[in-house]
Amino acid sequence: MVRYIRVFLHIVDLISRINWFKFIKLIKLNSANVILLSFPRGKFGTELISWDFSYINYHISTNKNFCIALKYKDFYNKNIYWSPSKYVTKNRNGNYSKELVDFAKQVEINNNIFPSSKELNFLENKCYMHDVFLKNKIRTPKTKIYSSKEKFLNDKIDYPILIKGEHSSGSKDVTRINSESDALIFFNNTKYLETFENIIVQDLINMRKDIRITIVGNEVVLYYWRINPSDSWMPTSSDYGSFISFENYPKKWHQHFLETFKKTGLIKGAFDVCWQNDDLDTEPYYLEVSPRFSPNPSIDLKNKNYNYKTWKKMIFHKTPYYKLKNKLIFDISINYLKQI
């Protein structure tokens, strides 16, 4: 019941952010600007709705007419705005990244689409991403990609390592492997080899925190640390117990972040960055980058008897998570779309 109340309040907040008088004025059936709604076509999720509404808000705030489509048609010479997600694909457990890229490429034959296929190549596609990192000399933990279990087992591996899922997010499908016997148990007891075409192996960095840096154009619009409170290594996603901190931005690396992001060719994206032994005086490692991400809004929880994860689930907080997140997504979308 609590979840449904939270979803209801989330949607009410989105509705309240739209100027409906201007909406009626600007919506045109044959507009060159098409907002292709994602949330009706896939698994219901409030974040997809937020991104969809953010495109509506952008057009209203910039006085651009638009139309809304529930599904793709044979559009011609249109500007199409969408919120790509594995939840709008048929192959959610496999290479859904390729399905999204292929769709965008098909649309681009006669239209413009945002995000584009070029941007979507990075979306939860770690093989492509690491290839770009390598070609552009972006510092990342040593990474090897194997096309089969046999090639992996026949190579000399310096354990411990991480094995990562080729298409995944939120630290899912990230596993620490300490020995060859661990690797064999992992392959035999999971569906990893059935799910992914390639095996991604990465050196293990000794770190207990990383920083998520969201960049649009040449501006850092959001950052936060994800801090593992444990003495042992584990993924830094909050789902694993890490806590969030919005303090102590590493200013000395600011220009480095922007220059590295520029090498990717992306306009909008979120970097995960860490340092060996958490030593910020050493050169950073760039773990991943994605044009599609879930931003966590900043809030001061000092002297509170609850943490960030608890706050996210609160319904009647005076500054609820869903309100701040909706505003943040709206701001990021406006910033992004003004630059394309």
C-alpha cells in the first residue's frame, strides 16, 4: 500500500509541474517535435514517467510545439524525444542495449532522435564502453574481454578480479572472484554464460568509495559519493548498503573530469570514478559512463536519525525524495536538450 501511495504522490507532483494552459496551446497533432512516451510501452516505473514528463516540460518552457505518441509510427523528418530503457525492449535479460541502438538507428534514417544511437552505444554496453576508453586513453582498471569460458580459463589471471555483466546497471552482475575454483563455481552456478556473449574481467581496485559525477555539456550538474561502510570490498551501490554523501567535491580533478568526459563524445552522462586505496592525490580511475542514469537529488540529512536510503522511502517528508528527483530530472533534461 505504501508503494502505491508513493507512486500516486510522485505522479501528482509531475502533473503539478506542467503548465497545462501552455500544454493545450502548444500541443499540435502534426508537430515536427514528437515525444515518444516510454512508460506505457514497458514495465511501469516512476522514473520513466519523470523523464517523459521532463520532455513535455522542456517544450513548454521553451515555447516549442509538440505532439505525443504512445508508439512509434513511420515518422518522417521529425525530432523524436524518448527515454530508452531495457523495460521497453523485448530482450530485457540479454543484449537489450543492441535492441535500443538498432531502434534508434532505424528512426534516424528519416528523423532525428534524442538520445541518439551514438549516445546509446554507451547504454549498459560495457564492451563498447571499454573499447572507447581504450582508444581514447581514458584511465580505467585493466579490463580484458573474453568471447568464451575456455579462453578465459586458458589465460593467466591475476586474482582477485571482478567479473562484470556485459549489459547491466546498478552494480548488478558484478562478482568478486578470488581464484580459478571460484570462477568455475561461478560459471556453473549462475546463468552468466547464458545471458552474456562476452566475459568481462577487470582488475580489482582497493577502494571503499566512488563518486558519481553527472555532466551535461561542459558542466558538472550533480555529484555524490557512494561510501561502503564495510572493511571488505563490495559494490558501492546503495542497494548493497553504501551510504550517500554530497560533500567534499574533489575540485583538483574538476577539469580532468570534464576533459575525460569530452573524449567520450557524449553530451549528457554519468561517470563512476574511484581512486586506488581511496587516495585522491593519485590519478582517478574511470569505472563506467552512461548516457542514461538514475540521479540522486542532494539533501542535507545531518543530525537526522535516518539515512538517505530511508529518506527515499518516506512518503510525508517535508522535502520528499520524489519531489526533489522530479525537479532534478527536469533541470537535467532542459540543460541537455538546449545543447543538441
